[in-house]
Amino acid sequence: MPMSPPWNQADSSCSLEGRLLFAVPKKGRLQQATLDLLAGSDIQFRRETRLDIALVKNHPIALVFLPAADIPTFVGEGRVDLGITGRDQVAEHEAFVPATKDTGVEEVLNLGFGKCRLQVQVPEKGKLERPEDLVGKNVVTSFVGLTEKYFARLEGLDGIENGVTNGDAPVRNRLKTKIKFVGGSVEAACALGVADGIVDLVESGETMQAAGLKAIDTVVESTATLIKSKHPSNQKLVDMIASRISGVITAQKFILCQYNIARSGLETATKITPGKRAPTITALEDPEWVAISSMVLKESIASVMDELTACGATDILVLSIANSRTG
């Protein structure tokens, strides 16, 4: 059944006519990183207290604040044009509502933040060691669609021995795993005797360890993603937003490294700093020396500087990138 928009389009104080609708998480682990991304993309807005609609000041865009789990539904049905949510939520939506020619979501850009895993977890001190051991038992999750699909595959593998015998031979029957929905605190289900195992999102794994659980399989690996409907109201504006967000993400991941190097060490240096496509090489007044400028991953800049120093580079400078447009 189609979902009704969680806002009143007839409200004259919040006219959405002619605006591209962009759904963003209203709370949760993805919200702050999403807001930082919008700020870096110069999408200017002010959200009034308790309102789930914010009009963008400098573009014909309206931000719609929704639960991350609902965003794939609204985008998939074409109620909003764009959205930021987790890949896990997109996969859960598609487990219930298969895409068609005109419905469903398209991934525009992997945003890279919000990394997590949807994992099968069981008590650490229990006898359950494999996902197959949970077939026919009680499993609690917030991701019913993905979990049912996951265990349906296991249930179809030639049946599972259930201890019933016909004479001396075990009878292999196909057992049905009992999937129960819990909206929060899924990790407590085993300790409370509600479940034999759970399927839940894991970031660092500390919460699961504290609850006495261990992972025995991964159902889905997830990051935040920018998605769009198959028929957005303004494709040109969608492309502009995607380009800006891509530029911000690149700026967050890379740093600009500049240094001088003798021509004799140029080949070695450019292997250390190859850049995204190629380093920029500039001649100096000294014909035996050149200046190099190259984008380097932030996470590796310390080791890169060590390697450059070892091969004879001098005057090494590292500069932050505020924004970018790269291929």
C-alpha cells in the first residue's frame, strides 16, 4: 500500500510547488554526517523546531526529514526525488517491494560514511556456531525482509535434520525459522530468552560483545548512499547536487601534497604520489629541479611524506582541500 507523504502539501506556509524534494534522515547515526555534507555543498536552509520540512534558500529544493528506514519507500514511489539513507535500508525495502520499470530507487553515489554490517549474532557461550544452526529456531531483528530472505535460502538447502527418526534413519524436513520484529534493543533478545539468535546492525561490535554475542555471518555490508527516484522532477538539479556532494566527499578523503624534487628522483616520487589521474609537475628556475602537486589520501599522508623525504624531496607542504570537482 502506497505511503502518504508525512507533510501537508496544501499548507501555504510551506509551498513545495516547483521544488525538488530531497529526503534526509531526521535522526540517528547518519543525520549529522548528512547535514555536514549539505553544508559543504552550499545547500542553505533553516529547519524550524518540530517541522519536518525545510525550504532551501539558494536553490529550488525542499528538504524532507524522514526516518532513514522510510526514505527508500518515498523515493521508490516517486513521492520525493532524492534521498540519503543506508544501503541496508535500501536492501530491506527491496526485499519487500521489488523494483519495476517505473518504481524503485537508483543509487546515484556511494557516500562512504556510516559503515556498518547487518550480521547474524548468537550467544557467545552457546552451542550455535553456524547460521544453519538457527534454522527452525527463533530469530529477532529489525530487518524482517532481509532476514526472511536470508533464512529462506538456508531452509531450502536440502532440508535440515530435525531429530525425528524413521527407524534408524533421520528424517530430513524443511524447518521454518521464526522471525520476530523488534524495533530497538535487538541485542537484548537472546539474554531475555526471546530469541536464539538475532540479525542486527553492527558498527564497532562493542555493543554486541557487551551483550555476550558473537557474529557468525554477515547478511549485508552497508554505507550511506545517495538515491533518486526513477523519474525525478528535475534531473539537471539532481545532477548538480550529486556533483557537489561528490566534490565534498573527495575533499574529505584527500589532501593536497606539494614538494620539490630533483629530476633524477622524479620517477620515484611520482610513483609515491600518482594523484587521482596524474600529478601536476611544474618546472623551476633551477633546470635540475621540479615542483610537484598531487592529491593524496589523508589516511596515508604521514607515510607518503616519509617516503618522499627518503627519495630526496624537499619543502614538502600539505594543504587541506575545502571542496573539489574531480573526474
